[in-house]
Amino acid sequence: MKKRQYPRLQEIIGLLNQHYPSSLAEEWDNVGLQVGDPDAVIQRAAVCLDPTEANLQAALAADAEVLICHHPLLFKPLRRLSPTDAVGRTVWRAVQRNVAIVSIHTNLDRARNGLNDWLAAALGLEQCKPLQGASPGDLLKLVTYVPFDHVEAVMNAAFKAGAGEIGAYDSCSFRQSGTGTFRPGEGADPYLGRVGELEQAEEVRLETIVPRERLARVLRRLLATHPYEEVAYDLIPLENSRGDIGLGRLGSLPKATNLDEFAAKVKSDLAAEAVRFVGDGTQPVDKVAVCGGSGAFLLHEAKRQGADVLVTGDVKYHEARQAEEIGIALIDAGHFATERLMARQLADTLAEEARQRKWETGFVPLTIEKEPFQTIA
């Protein structure tokens, strides 16, 4: 009988970091492993929005060994661990029942093919881009020197690991021929030349772009493919801003509508209990900004980039007044409704990645979560 292949928790976390790097999280955030043993074998994972006691119980009922949630259970270190409060009880029960808890929060918000892309897709937006781009410094230029007969192998290894992407283009590089010199010392096992003799080698200088969060993987592949015993390479920080990651998304509707109709569409598409909006219901809506959760801080950026409306949640009174003052419509669909889709989307994404790795782990989206607010029409 063929032995089933199940990853350890640290491999699941590695997969999450590959797609939604923890380096993308805000400084105040606490993402990654919250509770649990990194070496635990994972046969089933539950995915949810909030690490509530009810969701932990649902994960246990689903025989899951890990609960992957959007919002962190632990934002700050615990002063004490006791089952007398909700957080303490959840940690206590998770440890007792050997269920790990992992958070993927603002890194999921900012990443490509993350929460805000899913939100934009749910509303039918097209030609989307990040509303607030990532900070400069997330990109590096990688430069290395390769003998002619290994150029393609080394470059392709780097590309497959995630190097060389600029906007909608991949496999981007620059190549220049030159002469390298080196003298192998005692104990060396050179690919070219002899110990103690100065060697001149015809080489190609290769340059490409690497996102910081993919650097470790790219270097591993490059070093494994490069023929030299000691590989020379440079890493140059760039001030370029990336166009594929950041908070919020900005896109266009396939067909322009008005604010009344679009607000109704938001309510329907997100299955929201209720929506509130700021603006004239007859005003045209074509260009739309979205930010799951609490995104009213992006009002000015949305206006600057020409959005007709910003869709988000948790809108405060003075933020609504601010929208009026600067002349942009604002739709508050609620924190829950703008983020609830992450459970199924993330579970589907991880399940597909597991299939490609021949893991037999099941990923189960928890559907018991409900909007905490009740509304009276």
C-alpha cells in the first residue's frame, strides 16, 4: 500500500510564506505560528476569518490539526495563560487538543492573489492594481557571473524560483560577456583551472530582479545550479516600487453604473447583511477602489488615483464626512463581509498547492462564522 504523504506544520507555514510572505505584514502585526508544534504532521487544516472558540471547536469537529485564521489570536504577548478569558481559553484548549493556530493577516491583505484581489474579483472589477503600493526596498537586483556553457541553466533556475518578474513580464534579465579571474587556493576543488595557478575565464554577467521575500529560494536554486565551488554574486537594494503588491486594489467595472445600483451590487455580491454609503445615489460609478476590513484611511489615495468610490468596512463618522469633503463616494459593507471570502479562497489555493506537491492534506473552509452585527431596517 502506498504511504500517504502529509506535510509537517512548518512546511504548511513555508507554503503560506511563499505566497503571502510574512515580510509583507505591517510592523504592528503578529503573523505566523501563534500556537503549536512546527513538527506536527498535518492531515487536515481548517481555514477561517477569526480565531474564535467556536471556530476552534469547528476545527476539532473537522479533525483538523491546525486552524489557519486571518486575524491573529495573539497581537501582544500574554501576561498570563488562564482559561478565565476568551483568548486564554482558546490557547488553553488548542494546546490541550494539539491544534496549532496560524495567522495570515496583513501579509494576505498586501500580497498578490491575496484578500484584496479576491475582493476585487468578487465585485467583478477588471484591470486591477494595488491602491497603495509596497514601500521601496522590497526589490533587489541580483548579479552573478557564470561560464558560457551554464548560462541558460543558472538563469532558468533563478526564473523558476521567482526571479525576473517586472509587472506583467517574466524571465527579465540582462547579460554581458567579460573575463573573470581567480586563483584556487589549497583545499579548493575548482571547476576551471588548477590550484595555485591564476585562471582567466570567459564569463557572462547576469543581472535580474528578485523580490526580497523570494531571495532565499532564488539563491538556493542558483547556488545548486551554478558550476563554481564558490559563487560570486551581488545583491543591490533598489528604490523601485513594486506594482504587484500593496494595500487595497483599484479597478474598473465592465460597465459603468450609478452609486445606488453599485451599492446594491456590493450587498448582493458580498452577501452583506447591510451596506451604508456616502454620496449621491445617481452619481456615475466606473472606477472602483476596494480594501477589505478597515480601509477608510485610503480615501485620499483612492481620490488621487481617480476612483469614483471606495468599498471597505468599519467606516467612522468623521471618515464619512471626509469623503464628502474631498468628493468621493464611500461604501461601508462591513469588516466581516469584505473579508469573509478569504476562508474559501485560501482553502482552495492551499488545496491546489497541496495537489501539486502530492500532499494529501485536506483544507477545509469553516462556514459557521456570521456577521456579529444585527441590523434593523
